[in-house]
Amino acid sequence: MGLFSLPSAADVFKYLFTVDGETEEIILKRDKSEEEIKEEPKEKLRAQGTEENYGWYATGSIGASQISDIKYINSTEKITFEDGLGLDFGLGYDFGSTRIEGTLSRGHSPGGIDRGTSFESDTTVTSALLSAFYDFRSSKKWSPFLGISIGSTSVDHLGVGDSGFSYGLGLGISYKNTDRSEVYFKSTGIVTPEFNDLGITNGAYGNGTVGVRLLF
């Protein structure tokens, strides 16, 4: 009589018996431990939370914007701004837990004070950004995210325009409301170290927006 079996770590055991020249096969299944049973739903949930998000998507959001006080180069004078409208829109690709996104972001102020003089004129700040995000998708529905951005920012203040290199940080939380869409809240801060033509330094603005992400 001969006997063969798989290693004990396997989930399925196969036994072959040879009796009088005839081979018989018996298959037994190993019972899983409580730890393995508890872990299986978590693994399935992680896979569902990432694989369903693969692909191209469109994004857009709208909310409030605050342009930070800006100081003039080699001067104690500064510009302060009122709150305004903030928005952004763009395209991206979702790899599951990470995303690459190209967006056009806009900050706005309807007025403020420039070197002690009040003004009522729109100031707009527009940024073309390339961003990388990481989504903490431990849950299938809720997903906090964090990202960094680089790009270029242009500003139009009192009829004078300028542009400069920018970098920024974004964070927020999204909710997967359907298989192909997510709604989210996002806070974004963008810094432009210097605008030479305007003679100002450390330009920055922040947007707090609510938006939607649509998978293609």
C-alpha cells in the first residue's frame, strides 16, 4: 500500500491509497482558524476598495477662497484680501491607492486693502497644477486623502498680471456614493514664493471646496 499527501499547511489534503493494484483517492479539507475567517472579509474589502477605482476620472469642486496677506519686496507694506470664490477642475488617473491629477485651480477676492488704501476690484489667482495623491482606502466608502502639487500660478491684481512657480498641499476626505462616482471635501493651499513684476513675495492662497469625482 502506498500513501501520499500534501504538506500540512495546505487547505486541501489529498490521500492516495494503492490496494491490490488499484488506486483510491480521498480528499479532505482543513478547517480554517478563527483568525483566518476574520481576516478574509478585510482582505476582500481592501481589494474592493482599490480595484473598483482604477482608471481615468474627471473632477471638479467649488467653495470658498482666501488669498493670504502679501508683502511687498523690501518693504513693510502689504496687501490684505477679502474672502471670495474658489473652484477647480481637472482630469486624473486612479491607480487604486494613488492618483495622479492635473487641475486648474482658481482663487478670488472681491476687494481688500493695498498699502493702507481700500480697493473694490477683483483679484484672481489661477494655478495650473500637477498633483499626486494617496488615498487611505481601508474602508470601501470613506477615504481620507493627502497630496502634493507643483505648477505655475498667475495673478491679476488691479490690472497688473504676473506669474511664478508654485507648490502646494491638499488634503480631504471622499465618500464613494456610487460605483463610478465619489463626492469629497478638500482643503488646498498653494504657495508662490515670488512675483517679480508685482514686486511681492510669499504669495499664497487656500481653497476649501466640495466636489465630485467621476470615473470613466
